[in-house]
Amino acid sequence: MNDEFAQSVVAHFFPHHPSATPTPLGEGLINQTWQLDTSDGRWLLQKINTSLFRNPEALMANFKAIAEHLLNDTEYPLRVAAP
């Protein structure tokens, strides 16, 4: 992730952590993945490979529906990042 792109991602999704810097996590075959450590916890970021996922809007709509379902599940034990 180049510096300019990384900062735009952090600014968009983590506006309260403007100095946080994502670090590469593994060598994905499909998507690129980074780890972001903030005072709020550890986050995983993925850049969608649009060669494989040709409709990222539909993919994100599915992600949003799943996230909303999990956020409303009072017994789900993990934190959910909602888009």
C-alpha cells in the first residue's frame, strides 16, 4: 500500500487515528491485506481485487448486511466494523 493510498484509507475509516499506518499482512493471492494497530484495537484492511470481484458495490452491500446482522446479535462475541 503506497503512503498516499494508506493515508486516504486511514482518513476515511479511522478519522480519529490520522497517524496510524497499515502494515502488510501476508501475501494474499486474491486480495491485499494490511494490519492497522490503533488505541481502539487491531484492525484488518483488505483491498478488493476487482479483477475477480467485478461488482465491489454488491460485495460491500453483502458485507454491510452481514455486519448489521452481527451488530444486532447480542450474543455475537467479536467486534464488528460496520462500513
